[in-house]
Amino acid sequence: MNRPAPERLCKAFVLTVMTLAAIGFEAHAFERAKGREQDSQQQKTSTKQVKSYVCPMHPEVRSAKRGRCPKCKMDLRLERAVTSTAVIGDQDLLAANTASNGPEYAGKMVIPEVDVLDQNGNALHFYSDLIKGKTVAINFIFTNCTTICPPLAATFARVQKEMGDKVGRDVHFISISVDPLTDTPERLKAWAAKFKAGPGWTFVTGNKEQIDKLLYALGASVSRREDHSPTVIVGNDVKGVWTRTYGLARTTQLEGLIMNVIEGNVDESLTKGTAKP
């Protein structure tokens, strides 16, 4: 017996709705799959765009392939992900490091974790690799300098000789270039050899932006490289004792100050030196 016409129409309507719903679901699933594929392709493209080689001295020199910098001839290096370069903001960092007018900066020196290069071209993290857990003596130089830089280096050389194997074990010397655009690792290595720098004496250069940040934090930032002061910073990271002194002080005076800081003390009479050896 034939079903009534309304029942047949109702069944046909339900089948039509279900068919349309199925078509819509498949279309939606297709669009989602297509979207995921596009996102994946965009992500791959983005990854390819981020991968580039850059000169550690001249960050404006970039290449999609390995090679050498046309300016300083250093090998281009695969650019690393950007990391935090300071524990706190620049203004707060400088304020923390120069809050006291006295010679002692106990617990107030905050060292930024900037990327640097040593005289052998090794990539280092300044705080983690050179400061953390150590006693250090830091001065500031540039290799084209003909005034205070050679005497500063000569003073470190004399102290190094007097302290013997304590340098590299009990204290580490660090010379930071205030002219990173000129002072490549090769130039610093030649400068180090000139003053017979031994193990435990590291010369630092690198990307200008990173070095400027470091100099700013240490209170050694200057608009002209010739204007930098003959300051030596001596600090014990473990005991949180930091002090500044005249970099052309007597050898015995600087050595005595370093030994004091190794012990976690600062003798204020040793922070005011003279230029005599």
C-alpha cells in the first residue's frame, strides 16, 4: 500500500537536510585541513626566513649562506635566537651599579648577560662564562690607543707577572674593547701577545650593540673612545664585593686590592692609587 504523500515528502525533506549537513561537514573539514597545511607551510617559510648568517662584529652584514664578512673578514655565523641581554632595564642597571659614591659596591654590581667574543674568536656569554663564581679585574682599552691604553695593559701585565699562577685560578683579568667595530678578535690577540698576556687574561669584543650595553652597565660608556677613563673594576661575584680603582696605580697597590677582594674585603686605602709602578 502506498504511503500518504505528506509522509513521503517529510522523509524526502529529512534525507535532503542530512545530505546537505554531511556536505557542509566535509567542506568544513576540508577547509580546516587546508588551513593547517597553509599554516605549516607558512611556519616552514618563516623558519627559512629566520635562518641567516651574520657577522659577529658587523650585525648589518647578513647572508643566507656561509661566508666571510667583507668588512672584517670574519666567518659569518648562524644567527642565534635573541636572548635577554640584561637582568634588569638599562637605566635601573646603571643606577644599581653606580648608586654609591664610595669605592665599595658590595652587592650592587649587576652584570648583563651579553654575547661577546674573546681574542680567539670564541663566542661567550659575558656573565656566565667570565664572571660567574669568579674574582675578576676588568679594564677598558682599544688597540689603536696611543695614550692610556698601553700603560693600562702594561699594569695588568706587571700584576700578572707578580701574582703568577694565581691569575687564571684565584683571579681572572678581563680587558674590554671600547671600540668593537675596529677591534676584531685577531687585533685583540695581537694586542694580547704584545703585552705577553697569559692564561686567565681574556680580551673581549663583539657586536657593538652588545658591547655598548655592557659598557653602559659597567659605567664605562663614552661617546668617544678616547674619552674612556683608566678605571679598573675589581669584583668577587661569589661574595658580592665590587670596587673601582685607578688603573695606573702601583703594581703592589693593585695586587693588594685584588687579594683583598678575593678574601671578600675592600681596603679603601688601596682604591686611591698613583701612576707609579
